[in-house]
Amino acid sequence: MADAIEYALMAGRAYQTTREEINWLPDLQSFGWTEFFHVPDPTTASAFSATAGFEAISFQKGKVPLGSASQYFLSHHATSPTH
């Protein structure tokens, strides 16, 4: 089960496009979490542009492929300083 620090870091990763790279939060691999879907990114640019104001990220901890012992965390934001 994630603790408060892990929840805060995972939630903060959803604000990556609104921050300068120097201010990005670290990944959570050292906590055992794998980041597996982040939008926008180059593979989703046609559906989710970086200027649309939507960003989301998913994390998994546990068995791979998806299994009953896994934990999942989804974080998103839908606001932007320019919108």
C-alpha cells in the first residue's frame, strides 16, 4: 500500500508539462512503482496535445503483466495556466 509521500509524488507527476524540466518530480521506481502511461507524450500527441490542458499518468506496483496482486494509481489534471 502506498504511503502519503508516494501518493504525493505520483499525483505531482501529472503536472509535468506545466513545469520546467528542472522542477519535474522524480520517478517512483525506487518505491517499486512502474510508470506505464503518460499523456501527453509523443505517441499520444494526435489525441492529447501538450497545449490542451489535460495530463494523466498511471502507475503499477506488483505483478506484471496485470495481476490480482498488483496495485494501480491514476493521476490527472485538466487545467493549465494558459486555459
